[in-house]
Amino acid sequence: MSEPVLPENAPFIRIEGVSKRFGQFEAVRDVSLTIGKGEIFALLGGSGCGKTTLLRMLAGFETPTSGRIFIDGQDMADTPPWDRPVHMMFQSYAIFPHMSVEKNIAYGLKHEKMTAARRAARVEEMLALVQLTPFAKRKPHQISGGQRQRVALARALARQPKVLLLDEPLAALDKKLREHTQFELMSIQQNTGVTFVVVTHDQEEAMTLADRIAVMDKGEVKQVGPANQIYEYPNSRFVAGFIGAISTYPARVIRLTGDLTEIDIPAMGGTFAARSLPGLTEGQTVTVALRPEKVSISKTCPDAVNVVEGQVKDLAYFGKDSLYRVILPGGDLISVHTVNARRASESGRPADWDDRVWLSFEPASAILLTD
Amino acid sequence: MKSLASWFHRRGWRDLIIGIPYLWLIVFFLIPFLIVVAMSLATRTPTAPPFGYGGANPILNFEGYARLFTETLYIRAFITSLMNAAVATVICLIIGYPMALGLTRVSKSWRNILLMLVILPFWTSFLLRVYAWMGMMGRNSWFNGLLTDIWNLLTPQSYALTSIPMMNSNFAVVLVMVYCYLPFMILPLYANLERLDPVLDEAAMDLGSRPFQVFRDVTLPQSIPGIIAGAMLVFIPAAGELVIPALVGNPSSPMIGRIISDEFAQVRDWPMASTVAVALLILMVGPTMLYSRYQQKAEGRAEERP
């Protein structure tokens, strides 16, 4: 694993060696993370990867089997959920069905020592923040799903938590509403300065929403970093495959020459240059991974370092871009994504089914993975 | 003829299926009830059947209804019945609510075993269970002896008893009613509480509520339909209960069920018995309507939910 990227601000949430076992099942295994103040941090992973368990431990609904959690410098071990400076927006929203929108938002404020007028003003403020003022008196069953989500958000923010936990905040919304809500969440986060910890299984959601992402698998954190770092510099086959499309092939290190490494890729029937990784040794077996958009395709042999010939098996034309599936010399397939920057001639596409084509990629674009 | 066939095709089946329960209610509830109402307005005669209309007597005789409000026997019987039923209902609620709530919080396998235990008493005869309690409450039973010992231990010498007089009292009636009707409180409450989303409890906790506040603010308000359903199922039969007060009750302060039975069988005053029955039914209609209104509200909410 690469060195964790430190948040710009001082660590606000510190998770130290936290594990959680349910009977024989280890849901979270030795997770250590630091999350900065005012950051949007995403826990990304498939179902059962432990991300929700980790979130529930932050909220206090589950107790770590081992390890410690600090929030704003305080050890949370003996703090029950009702005393934590953390509020959660539940995946199902968990709006109280027997209370009006207004009462839902005011619920957390009951426990604050404040005058009735101050409390009412705070509720007003929250209603305005999520644009629900006209719906204040409605019951939850009288408003739409998107509106219910905003009630949940306002309710969680009303008490001015230090941390807001969001469990799959966009999962229950339709596509159009998702995009809108996503930007709304980001602007609310910027206006309030609250630290957001978002659990999601959707990589696009994590990449657009979060400042940093922790990719989780089988209870472990595989990689932590900003979206571009995780996408461009994945540290394992799991992370490379989980985030975005990628083609991977086994390879062997032939020769190390400074910045570049000469590798043998049997699937491509030759040796290629790739940017070196620290700690590689000659003769080591590695995995080489290529993102579809990092590979160029042409019908003439290009003047490039890494060139391989193939045959187009499949192509999908989307208008603004095209996706090719090309058979490599070894019989494997590679995905190539091209942007149709120039208007195609009437006679057809740059390459067609069964055409012989030349593929090329930059040495820096080839990702070497040892795990 | 053709239009009739098409009407039947369009609406007939639906109306027929909806109509069957209505028909059932009309034949087995409404018509008998109207007969009872009619009988309550008749005059008692030494004939068979022992009532009649007209002749030397008024065609419709409202004397029975007047007696309801003037004779202390009836007034006292109504008050005793309603009091006993109300006390039994409240005790059932106090005992049943934690049990129902507990049922929703245990694991699935335990839940089935415990639910079975709640229903288990129904497998023996109702009468047998009342007789068992008679034995337990009797002066020479181990149960009475145990309670007497506890009483003597806790009270000064001058209050010492050789046994506790439990039988033939309203205490005995309420005790046996609570025992017999408790499942009718637990089951609707359980059905209601089981449907509540446990995430709501977590949400309340997350927003700063301690467990008791979570119960008060979230669980209790949402379980009101269940409380009303359980209370109705206990209160209504308890108010008209005949067997329990007849076997363990105080004979000098009879309950309504006893009055109706005695008027019919012993006194052979069918019109008066019918009058009391009609009065009891009217008294019970109020709470029932409250219940159905609540249910409609709850169902309306469920329907509007997407």
C-alpha cells in the first residue's frame, strides 16, 4: 500500500486499527484512516466490503472489536450515539412518519438548551437551506422521495454536527435528481463547513462528490487518495478494476532502465516500455493495466514507443465517442476508447469490423501492478 | 336481458364477492339485533314466549329503558362491568406492552417460541383455565398460602392473616380477565410494533435521544393504533363477560353479562334482558367507532406511502 495522503487540515477523525467481528465474520479488518476537518470523504466499495459497518461505528451503533476512533481529539469508545457530535443521514432517510417536516427537523434541537424562538428560527433556517419552507407542515407521506431526503439532511444538520455521515445518499434517487442533489450536497457542505463522510458503492458518485476516497474490499482499506490519484495510480488489481474500465494482462519485467522498465507482455506478443515502479526486480512477474482511453487506434502504423497490431472484433459507436474491442496477437481482447474529435468522412469510421489496426500507448500510461 | 348480462360481467362478480360478508352480517348480526331491539320494547307476559305486544299493554313498552336509569341494580352492574373491564384493560396494557416490545427485539427463532408461548393457553379450554384459577385462589391453595406468607412478612402482626380472601371479588374477576385476555392485547400490539422500522430508533438516538426518549417520542406514538386495537379486543369482551364473574366474581355486585343471563333464564323477563343487551351494545359502539376511525387513518397513511 502506498503512503496515505495526509489531509490538508489537521486530522479531525482518526480511525486507528479498527476491526469489527460479527461471530466468525470479520466485517472490518484493521482499518486506519484520518479524515480532515471540512473534508468530503468517501468510503467506496461493493456490498459487504465493510463500509457501512465502519460508518455505523463512527455513529456509535456498533462498537469496534478492537482499535480506537477519535473525533475532534476525543476517544469515542465510551460515548453512546446520543452524545456523539456526529449525525447520520440514513439510506432509507428514517424520517419519523408521525411528525411533520418541521417537527422532524426540530427533533434534534429538543436536546439543545435554547429558547423556543431560537429553535423556531433554526428550523426556519434549515427549511430555507433545503428549500422546503412551503412544506413545513406536511407529513412525510405527503412529500416526494427527493424532498424526504432533504428533510433527512436538514434534520441531521440542524444541531450543527461536527461530522455528517451519509449512507448511500443518492442511491434511492432517480438519475436526474441524483445529479442535482449531488451538487446541492457539495454546496451545502461548502456553506456549512461540516465534515462529510459518505458511504457509497457508486464510483462515479464517490469521484464527483469526494475530496478523497477510501476504496474498501473485504473489510480492508485498499487505497486512500483523491479521485484522480486512485484512477490514474491504482495500487492493486482490485482498485484498478473497481474504479473505471481497465484491461489487465500478466507481464514480466525484463530490464530496468532508470525511469522506464522493459516488460514482456505475452498477450501482446512482445516487449514494451512502461514507467517503472520502485522496488521492481528483473524477472519479476507483474500485471500491466491499460485504461481504454489511454490507447490510440489507427489503420497505419504510428510512430510510437509501444505499438501492437490487432484486429477489430467489435465496435460501439456512441456519437461523441466510440468503444472498440480489439483482438491482440495472443488472442486476448483489449478495450480502446476514442473520442470522435473530428467529423468522420461519409465513407465510414476510422476502423471497421475485422480491420487490421495498430494500437499504441505511452509508457507512462501503462500501469504496473504487483498486487 | 343482454344489458343485464353485461352488467353482471362488468360489476356482478365484484359486487357478489363484496356482498357475501355484508349478507352474512345482515343475516347473523343485523336481523338478530333488530329482533333483540324489538323484544326490548315488548311487555313481559306469563305466556310462551314470555313477552307480547299490545292488548292490555302499550304497543311499544319503554319501561325497560326507564328502569335502566332508575334501578340501582342495573346502574351498579354497568359501573362494575365497565370498571372491571377498564382496570383489566389497563393492566393488560401495562403487562402486554413490554412483552410485545420484547417479542420484536429477540432473534427470529426465539420470537417464534415466545409467540407460541403467548398463544399456548388457548390450547386448553377457557373454562378449565378459570377453574384452575379458582383452585389457585381458594383459601387452602399453595398460591394463596404463598401470598399470605408474603403478606404476613411485610405487614405488622396485627394485620396477620391465615389466608387472603381472593375468591368472589372484583379482584378475582380482574385477575382472571387479565390472564385470559392478555394474548388479545399482546398480539395486535406485537403486529403493530413489529412493523415499525428499527432504523427510526437509531435515527432518534443519533439525534441525541436516550433510549427512554426514543421510546416516548418514536415507538409509543407509532404504536397507538396497536394500543387501541388491543384495548378494544380486551375491553369489549371483558365488559360483557359472563363466565368469569359467574365463577369467581362477587355475587352481590353482578356484572352486566350476569344480569342479562339471569333476566333471561331465572327471572324470565326477556324484554328487560334485551334492554340491557341493547344498552351494552350502544355503550360498546362508541369505542369501536374510535378504533375504526384510527384504523382508517392508519390505512390511509399506508396507502399514500409510495
